[in-house]
Amino acid sequence: MNEFARRMKRIGKAYKDILDRIPASPSVNQRYTFELDSTQLSMLLSNASLLVDEILGADNETGFWFWTDYVNPAYQRGTAQEFANLAQQSAVYAAGQESVSAILLSEPYRRRLILVRARTFEEMKNISATVKADMARILTDGLGRGQNPLEIAKRITEQTGIESRRANRIARTEITTALRRGRWDESDEATEQYGILTRQLHLSALSTTTRQSHALRHGKLYTTEDVREWYSINGNAINCKCTQVSVLVDEAGNPLYPNVINMARKGLEKAKQAGLVPNYSHCGCGRKHAA
């Protein structure tokens, strides 16, 4: 994500500016002496901390850029996708939910949105805290060891790249999670409002990079609670390309339209034959909670 890279560069520059403001003179054994006291350093780091929060948006829960430009649209898109999916399968739902616009203006949707935004803001605060701790560590370690200011600046630049890659990984996960959560939440709302019974059909990417435990869920049915729990453990949400599709079921949990299940399971068989999910018969991964 280019936006994170751009913002991380600004953060790196802020810590280099701190370094430039500290007088340095060569000492013995290629070391440097830095003229500063604890009060000055504390003030400089405090100012940098505030700037990091501002750059990353960790100082404004209601309008920070990552929420406004990325996560909120993803959640809205997931809600719209679930609306289209359920409206095709259920006449009751189609009659009750007139349009996506009506959903987006509803009180239940607004309540859901508040929770998603709060989660995203906490994640942004965590990113900000990590960046500040890492940058301060690089700077103070270099000062304490009497390193050449150019070497310290180089390490700050390298750390900026590390922080950018880490933030991008988290951002991709958060955006994809918001998309999925939009679907799950609307599915749960349909059950609560209209009594529609659904299960989540797991569809794996079935690519060469697919984790076996993810591939083995392909074509199986789960409750939304099962899916939420699975994504919350073992790093399952990180770099996951799987998706879930709501399908209508009867009271026994059997799909009303089984063709889509059969098609998904045929896809898994082809993937097994291609060697994408080895040791299938010996692994119980992904079978827990299957309907």
C-alpha cells in the first residue's frame, strides 16, 4: 500500500530531524560524542511521538485516513455483496431489505460500523506504538553507542522499510477482515430480523501458497460464529485469500441448494490431485465445526 510507505517516510524523516538537532563531534575509536541532556531528548521524542500519531491517524478515532479510505469502504462492500447474495436466495429477505442504501442508513448497520471502526482504530494505535518504540530504540541505541550520525540515519531508513512492510501486512489483513465482517454481520442480521437460516460455505483460493488447514475447509459449511473464531486464532486471518459465501439451510443445517456445495468439493478434489493439499486423508485440519 503506497500510502503507508509515504507516511512511513515522513516518520523516518522526523526521527532523522531529531538526530540533526543533536550536536555531534568525533571522539576516539571512530566514536562520536553527542551533546544533549535527558530533558532535551525526552522533549524531542515526545514531539516525534505526537507527530507519528498524527501521520498514522492514531490521534483521531472518528476520521482517520485508514478507516475513511480503506476499511469503511471494504465493510460497506462486504455488506452490499451479502445483500445481493441473500436477496437472490431468499424472497423474505429481498422483500424486507429494500436496498443496500436502506441498510447503510439503518440503526443496526450504524451500530456495527461503530464496532468495526473501534477495532480498526485500536489496530492503528498498536501500529503507531510499535513504530514509535522501534524508532526511538534505533535512535537512542545509536546515540548511546556513539555511532556515526550517518550510520544512525541509515539504520533509521532501514527501520522505516521494516515498519512499512509490517504495516502493509496488517493493513491488508484489516481490509480483508472488514470485507468478510460486512458479509458475516449482514448474514447474522438477516437471521435475527427474518429468521433466515444460513451457513458459511468456505471457499479457499486453492493455490500453491494456500495453507493446508485453509484448503481443507473448502466446500464445508460453518456458522458465522465458527468462522469468526477460526479467524481469530493461529494467524489464520493473515494473508488469507479464502472467502465465505452464505447459503440457506434447513433446520438440520442441510443446504437448500446443494449444487454449489458439490461444485466446491469437486474443486477441492482437483486441487488434491494437483498436489495443492497433500496428506488430506491423514489430517483433521478444518473439520471441526463443519455442518
